[in-house]
Amino acid sequence: MTLPARRCAECGKLSVDAAVCRSCGAEGGEALDLSGRGYLLSWTVIRIPPARYASEAPYAIGLLELEEGPRVTARVAGDPEQLTAGQPMVLVSIDAVRGPIFQPG
């Protein structure tokens, strides 16, 4: 599965899910797909979630660095107690409400 992104026409940096470049603020650029692979840098485990996600707790939200360079904050599927820093991650889905969802892989 790939992750939609864009390369800024002004500075050349990659942005994930952004209408304007997160680096320089410019609009426009080339749409492209990223590999959906990366590494877990950090995470937090949500044990007391907002009401609409209560049935999903506990779950993890992680900071991932993608192979192509950008960092994203995303839901991490699986057992939160088994996560480790530097663990390889792979994109498994893009939920309309939750955004990208990764899992160890």
C-alpha cells in the first residue's frame, strides 16, 4: 500500500497530507506516492480515549520516519506493549477518520 504525498514545487521537500508545504508554506507541487514503509521513532499508548474510540483502547499513536524522509504521526495497529524504538513499520490502511494506520512489519 502506498501513502499519498507531494513534492513542493518551491523547495522540493516532501509533505504528507498537506495542502501547503510544511517546510516553506508554498502551494502546488507534484503528487506522488510514498512506499508506506518506515521506522517507529516514538509512541504513546492511549488508555483513556475520547468516547468515540473507547472500544479501541488501549491503542498506540506513533511518530514514524518514512523511508523517503518525512515524519508522520499515525495510528499503530497491534499490541502496544510489543512496540520498540526503531521497529520497522508498514502502512496497512488509510482510514477516512483515523488517517494512516501502520503496523510492525
